[in-house]
Amino acid sequence: MKPLFRPAPFADNAKRVEIEPPLRVRKPHSHRLRMRIAAGTFIVAFAVLGWRMSVISLNAAPVDEARQGAGASVERRAPLTDRDGRMLASTMQTWEVYLHPRETISSGSASTEDLDALAEIFPAMPRLPIRRELNEGKRKFMWVVRKASADQWRRARDLGIVGLYAQPREDRVYPAGRIVAHVMGGVDVDNIGVAGVEAALDDRISGRDRDAPPIALSVDLRVQSALRRTLSEAKSEFAAPGALGLVMKVRTGEMLAMVSLPDFDPNDRPPAPATFVQQARSPIFNKVTQGNFELGSIFKLLTAAMALESGAATLDTIVDASRPIRRGGFTISDYRGKGRAMTMQEMVRYSSNIGAVRTAELVGRERQQEYLARFGIGGRVPMVGAPQGELSRAQLPIKWDSAEAATVSYGHGISVSPLHLATALASLANDGCKVTPTLLRVDRPSGLPCDRIVSTDTSDKVRALMRLVAEKSSGRNANIPGYEIGGKTGTAYQVKPEGGYDRNKRFNSFVALWPTSDPEYLMFISLDDPKLLDGSRRLPLAGHTAAPTAGRALERIAPLLGMVPTDRFRNGIGNLLDADG
């Protein structure tokens, strides 16, 4: 029987075959794995960051809002004081409050009650836009208010609204408020001067060292306050929609006071009006420097001055005012005229339009224009401390025929700012030396060179004429005994928008100078459309409205300036008045 299995014989030289072990799977080193994971993480993170930045750029706040509490610095502004060191403008720390709407939405912390409470703290807050953003969540940043007190911010913070923040800033404050409104002008939300001395002196005021002394203005806060109070009372008494006034030091041109009513609070300056018509009615409109008005018979002083200076007439020169005259197709007459020939001195005393025309014709049209230019009636008055944009140009007649020359002689047909006429009269009163008005305190020695516009003799006679009017004519209601006041009234019909004159509306003015023998101060007051509400049938002329207002103002102001009532009338001016009888 054969075996089931038969061993296979091996040859002696058979080749030995070694079987290799199976291949092993090699794992990467652990540090390589970590590097790959980190690289992948960075790639994902940068992708997410890029996506977020693109979203933010599409929904970011506008450029002017993008400060986002980043601590944007506001340059410090120098303090402003009145001439005696009383604070008129300073800086204090306030807070800019802002909101991150998305953060607030994600926290769910702003309820309707929260917004009501926030609006109660900040009445100027843009409530509806904030509510909309808290509903929509499109913006990351919104201003709540740009100026908040420390107490307001503390109360707002205590509401616990997530996403409500604030950053400190220095802000402009005006302790005297409305009293110095048009002198100060004000600043915008970024503390940049926009009007008044804040704009005119912005380069000097901004960026000052904290240890630098304050800038002293020419204004006397006591005089400013007294003038504003008097004008406010007159505005109510005569139901006038507006009033204005200034007080100037004759020798230096320093403005001790400048008031325009209605006014505003420079701590909360109203926005600029959109149109020119709205601008003229706006409380931010400075009637003293920006307004142009026909100022009436005060111009007769300029007509007399040019006649005296040119040699065309003397105080005793006779002019025919016996009957109305026609010039350029218009009839010129006098209100309650004397109906006779009169001297030039009487022309001013009785405020004769006819006499003024006759006097101007003695001077001649060409010389009339030359003298008006010499007196500063034409371009802008170069007042130091006032922006150029707030200094109006006089509106002179386009042509200068006989009719224009005639009406200009008594202050009609020519529109100027009160500052124009006040400066011209201050120069005439200042021994004929030109005066440059300024809102900065003047610290300089006397005896500076004189830029002469008329002779000393002409100046003496003009001052004598002003004293004559205050003592014995339409300025009597401004004549305070003992102060030797000179003055002149001016009543002019207002021009209608469509042309022509409104016979029911007047612009009444009075200029006061004291003491006339050695002038120190000049006051100019105007009332816009005053009415007499005393039941009398008198016309509301300047002698019944502007003159008594000036008298009340002077009674308050003169003692503040250290002036006591006294009779200092001298230097031969009295001889003129005595001769008049």
C-alpha cells in the first residue's frame, strides 16, 4: 500500500528562500501634525477676519462719526475775559456719549423704558434714529450727544445699558450767556470758532498752553449788561421786533458793549438759517455789524462836517429852507419845518431836510462822495476782533445824480451798518483823528500819530452841534443833567421788499456823545419799527423812542464808568450855544 503522503526530496543544492515580515504603516511625527493643525487654524481665522472686516466696512458709521470714542483730541482754547478780568469764555471737561447698537442688541439691554429714561437725560438725543438702529442693527456706532455734563453721564451710565459709552472732552462755556452773545459768537461741535471773536481770533485762541494768560477783550461786562437790559426794556415798551446798541471809547475805538436783539445763548448756538431772508430775522444775525439800514437824519452831522471842512459853509451860512424843493422828480420837505431861511447850525438843530440838501449842494457831488469815503462810509469797517464775513459793506447809490446827492445829505437812499456811522462820528469827535473800532483791550500809550480826516476846529464845531441838539432839540429826552451829552436823532422809513418805503414802519436811531467838551464815550442805539403805546397821537419818532432809551442807558452806564454828574462845559463851545439862545 502506497503511503498517502510522500515526502518530497530536497536537493542538496536547493536555494533557501527567507520569507520577509509584512510591511508596517509608519505614523507621522507628532510635531508635524501640530504644525499642520495650527496652519489650518490661522487660515480659517484670517478668512473669518477678512469677511468680518468687509462687513464692517459696508456698515461702518460715516467719517464724521467714525471717531467711535477713540479719544480724538480737541485743542484747548484760551479763556476770554472782559477788560477787567471777568470771565466771558472758558473751557471745562464734558463728555461725548455714544452707542454701539449691535452690542446693545446682542445683550438685549435696551428696552423702551431705557430709551425713555435716556431721552429724559439727553433731550437733544436723536431718539428715533437710535430706536431704528436698535431694531435694525446696521450700524456699529452712533452719537447720542456730543456734549454732556458729568452728572448727565453719571445718570446715563447708571441705567446699565450695554454698549453705551462716553469719552471726555474739553468744551467751550460762556458764563455770561446771552449778555455777550454777539460779541462771543460761538464755536461748533468741534470747538472751532464760527462767529464773533471766537471766529475772528480763532488762531490766537486755539491750541494755547494751559499756563498762558487769558485774552482780554475790550468789553466791560457791566456796561454790556446795562445796555442789554435797557434795550430789552425798550423793545418791550415800544413793541419793537428788534433793537441794537453799542458803546465805544472815542479815543481808542474800544467797544465797551455791543448788543443786538433778539439774541441767543452761545452755550447752545442755533443753526445758521438757510436763506438770506431768514438770516436777517435770525437771532444769530448781528444788526450792529451785519445789518444795513437807512439811518436818517444822523447823516446831517456828516453833511455839516464836510461843509465846514471844505470851506463851503460856516455855522452861520444861510440856506433857504422856506419851501419844499424837487430833485430828480421827487419832492423833499421838512417835518414841521420852519418855513424860512436858516443858518447851517439851525439846519442841524431843527433837522431840516431842505437845509441839508442846500448845504450838500454847496459842497458839490464830487466832494460829497470824497468826504463820505474819507469818513469810512463805503467799504467794510475794519473792526479788530470781528470776522470779515460779519462786517457789511455800505450800500451807496449806483449813480450819483442830483436826487441821490440830495437824499444822501439827510440819510436816505444810502444804507449802512450802525457800526459805519458810529465809527465815522467817533472819528469826527476825536479831534478829527480816525478811529478804528476793536473788540480787544487796548494797552498803549497816548500820543500816537493822528490819521486826520477833519481839522480840530471842524471836530469842535461838530461836537457843539451835537450838544445843541441834546440840549435844545430832538435829543432832549436823552439829556441827563450834569453829563454834558451831545447827540443826534435819526428817523427813517423802512424799505419794502418790493421797493419803495413803508410809511408805517420806521427805523429810529440816536447817537450820544459825552462829555462833548472832552469826549470819552459814544453810544449808538437803534429800534426797529417802534410804536408808541401810550394812547397819544404822537408819531413814533426817534426823539420819543430812541432818545429816551439812550438816556436811560446812559444813566445806568455812566456811574459804572466812574463818571459823576458835573458841568464841565468849556473851550468856547458854550459861546456857540449862548449865541443860539
